[in-house]
Amino acid sequence: MSNLAEIKAAIETYANDSNLSALEIVEKLEKHFFNKKVNENLKLYKKGKKKVSDITKDLKISPRKFYAILAKKKIAHKTYNKA
């Protein structure tokens, strides 16, 4: 049995045991792993080892969304005036 088949079987089993659909389970897993990747990148950002442009490429998000994440987590960052 391939790894993907095992994952599918586990999700279907969990969906049958809980009152969630398989799609809801996958969405929750996606949020979990996205947040995990964000936290890893934030640690590197705080240390100054990774730039915003590199992080946004890795996470496939816009810089504006990344700065919103920084503001939400109350992490200090430079702000630039458009004027």
C-alpha cells in the first residue's frame, strides 16, 4: 500500500469516527501545517536569517498577508510610508 493510500484510509476512518467530512478534516490539516510552517519562518525572521521576500515565496502568500500575520502575532517589523 502506498503512503497516499494509507493517508486516505486514515482520513476516511477518522471521518467515519467523527462527525466531520473528509474535506473538513483536510482543511484543518492544511491550516495546521500552514501555521507550523509560518511559525518556523517567523523564528528565522526574528533572528534575521530570512527575509520577507524569501518567506513569502516559501509560503506562497503576499507580503501584505505576511505583514498582517506579523501584526496579529505582535512581532515588531519595519513599516514603510507610501508617500
